[in-house]
Amino acid sequence: MELKKEFLKGIYKENPIFRIMLGLCPTLAVTSSVENAIGMGLAASFVLLVSNSIISLIKGLIPDKIRIPSYIVVIASAVTVVDLVMAAYLPSLHKSLGIFVPLIVVNCIILGRAEAFASKNKLFPSIADALGMGLGFTLALMLLAFFRELLGNGTVLGINILGESYKPVLLMILPPGAFLTLGLLLGFFNFMDIKKQNKEK
Amino acid sequence: MKNNIIKFSVVLTIITGFSVAILAFLNLKTQPLIQQHRLDEINNAVKEVMPQDVVQIEKKETDGFTFYIGYSDDQKTNIAGYATIAYGKGYSSVIQALIGVDTTFTITGTKVIFQQETPGLGSKIEAMGKYNGKKQIWIHQFIGKKENNIFLDKDNPDKENTIQALTGATISSRAVTKAIKKTLVELKNKTQNIGSE
Amino acid sequence: MGAEKLLVIVVSAIFINNIILSRFLGICPYIGVSKKLGSAIGMGFAVIFVLTIASSVTYLIYVLFLYPSTNNFWYWITGKMYDLTYLRTITFILVIASLVQLVEMVVQKISPPLYKALGIYLPLITTNCAVLGISVLNIEENYNFIESTIHGFAVGIGFTLVLILMAGLREKLDLMDLPKPFEGPAIAFILAGLMSIAFLGFAGLKF
């Protein structure tokens, strides 16, 4: 079914982080713990859902020349909504995510999908696209965070997995760990792709 | 051409207007909660480091020095303790440690409110470990001390009952120790006049 | 005096808290533009320019229009205090988008060859997390006007520095044999990781 295709593509084939390489800034910063990764993923997904929906609904009313500023206003408002609601109801998560909550505005995924999809498609496909991309983004963040938190802190979601005697590889939760993990994962996914291509030959 | 500019401005203004209206409404609803969280954060921390019998807290400032008075009664007549933040220039950040004392100026509680020291080394000032034979958070070593018996073992090997410095984080340890000692003296001086008010 | 704090801000922005290697802001163009030295330099200069101006303009707008104080414009004309800080995100990004648009027009008029050389990188600066990020950071760190502007400028320098270093390295890498899965962005990230480790050494800088 058409909608299902729009939804699923965001998870692997067109995964925003590993494939299209969008939304990298928050990716490296919030993946030092799985909890932050999930929080950021859901917040960004919510903004993506709202912005894709609204833009898809009003796309006919916006003159082409001012479409980018218009999208920006819609996205910035959605982000401010998330910012305020999080600060009021989830203060500790808000504090951990810090500056990256307002930065969802410039998360290329959101503007990217608005321009590439929501501005050219109807409401329901746009919603499917947003959900798929959001989920793909969240899963990618969680994967990265899983490795970083496990190896860098011995825990996953704060629960000690590797035991008391595990000496954490501190590098993993520091900036270099983020870059290295992402680079290695990218290499891994590319490797899987090449293998698949060779198989098909 | 001119028509277009008017059209563009109108559309943008409408979109922006709608957005601002929604945000203003939401802001009104969430502001009280957000302010409350900020107050709670500070109050909870201060209560945590003050003596057990403190029920009311008051913030005061004299000559640029901010501190908190703790009262053991709701009418705020009986002073039971004080608290203030000690600032110490650490390895890679200015460490902020909240210290609470009783009326004899013996430390009753300590809490790291801010630090950006090296993770795994200096950051351990707020982590659990075994110090002086006891399993405790590093900065809790200061509890029970007065300003005349705060010594870091690395700098005073001849003294007894010293603060055990963190392995590989002497600078962070020293920063906190010096800051707490200095601030304790300052707190004592600045609160001298309270009783006579 | 203020000069010492400014020096700390500058050194910190370029080395200790480098915008890319430490704060993770400005990564998208970093990976995309750092393949060739020429485009890296062009992008770097554009970013320095926009960051400096954006830092000062967003600061002024925040202090004069959003933050409730006696300097506030709305206070001047109505005598009442309005807390409009929740409009920070919207105003800042609109200011940045307009600034980039303005810079585009100015560059196009003053130096068409430069405009052509920068190409699409110029409009893309709007979505560069570094610009919005630093504008917000200036407010959070309670910098004054001069500090905010200098901070923006220094961050731009730090960004350009790392971009140029990376481009130089990647140009060399292009001539080497890499395992196929790692060609492109993958090796770029690993390189960035190694550079990030090197820059960690600055954390203990004392002066």
C-alpha cells in the first residue's frame, strides 16, 4: 500500500542519519545516553509530524518565493511548543537535552522533508513520511547511543549491564567516541550494501 | 511586482501572527510551572545540605555575597543553619559546590551543583567511591568539618583526618577543598550580623 | 578587566570548546564541504562573517525586544514589562534567515566572482546549527554585546580552522586506497574522531 511504503522508507532505505546524512548535529551530541537519544528522537519526530502536516495542508496558500521563510516560521513555532511543554512537564529531560531542543529548528531533516515531500504531497502521505523518518531518526539515535553508553559507561538506560568491574572506555561518551562510532557504523552499513549488490550480480 | 511584495508580506504576517498567538497562549499556561521548577531546584538542593531541622529557607545577599538562612520554625524566628555556594576554579571549569552548615559552622551537607571537569577523573567529585575507608560520595568527605580542619591529604601529609584527593584529579580536588574552606570563612563573617538584626 | 575574559572566550571558542569537534555544531556543512580546500576556505569565510553579524544582531534583538528590562523597547512605549523570551527561537531563526539573504545580496553586488565561488553554500548557512546555536549560547552564558560579537567571530575562526584541516587531510585521502565501505562520509567521521581526540588535549589549557 502506498502509505506503508512512505512510512517504511524512512527506517532503513532512506534513513535520515545513515543514508541521507541529515540531522547530524544533535546526533553526535545527544547519543551519549540512550535516554537522551530517545527523548531527542521523540521530540524531533513530534516537530516533524506537526510541520509536515501543517505544511502539507497549507501548501496551496503559500507563494513559491516565500515558501522557505514560511516553513521556517511553522517549524520554529512547533519547536517552541515542544520546548515550552518539555520545560514545564519534563524538566530533567529538558535540562539534559539543553541547547539541542531549540536546535531542532535547524535540524535539516525537518526542513528537508518539508521541502522535498510535504510541500508536494497530500496530508496522509506526509504524515506517513513524517512518522517513518521520525522513527528512523529515533532508531538511528538509539543505535548510536546504545554503543556509546554501553561501552563508555557500562550501562544502558542507566541500568548497569557490564558489572561493577567493567572499566568504562571513557572516550565513548566524549566527542571523539561519537565521531568514531558513527564513522564505523556508516562503514558497516555501506559494507552490508556492497555485499547485497555483489549478491545480486 | 509591487502586488507580489504586498501578497508576500500579508501571507507571512498571517502565518507569523497565528504562530505567535498560539505560542503566547501556551507560554501563559506553562510559565507558572517552569518558574516553579526553577525555584524547586534551588530550594530542594539547599534543604538537602542544611541541618535536618530546617523547615523554612530565606535567600539573602550582602555585598555581593549570596547565602541562605535556614529556620527550624515556620515563623522564621529560630535560625538553625546557613548555606551558600562555593566557587572553585578547577581543571576545566569553575566548580560550584553548595555547602550547608549549622549554627556552629560545622558542615552538615555538600552538593556539587555544577562541574565540567574531566569525565572519569575530576567529575568524580560528585560520584560514589571509597574515601578514607568509607563508601561515600567524594564531596561528602567535608561533612562534619569546620574551617579549621579542612586539609587535602596531598598538600598536608602530616595532618590527620584529611580529605582524600581523587586519583589523577589533584587539581579538581584541591580546587574544591580551597573553595569550601575559603567560603566557609566568608560565610561565617557575613552572617555575624544576622543575630543582631 | 574585560580583556582577559575576552581572551578566554576566544581561546576557548577556537580550541577548547571547538564548535565542531567539541560542541558538535555545524557538522552538516563540515562533512559536505570539507572535501576540497578551496570550498572549505570559501565556506569558512562566509560562516565567520555571518556568525559575527548574527551574534551581535540577535543579541541586540533579544535585549531590546524580548527580555523584560528597563532597556526593553516595549517598556519604553508602554511602561509595562513583557516577557517575550519564548519567542526567542522564532525571532532568532528569522533574523538569521534574513541576514543570510542580505549577505547574499550584498556579496552578489560587491563581488560577483566571490558570490559565484561560494555558490549554494551561502544560503545553506541558514540551516547551519552553529549560527543559531551560538546565538542562543551567547544568551545562556550571559555575555554582553562585545563578548557576544567576539564570541561569534572566534567560533567562526574555530570552524574555519577545523574545516581547512579536514579538507587538507581529505584531499590527501582521496589519493589513497581505502576499504570500499569506508569511502566518503564514513572515513570523514573517523578522521573527525581522531582530530577530536587531538583537540581534547586543549582541555587543560591554563593561562
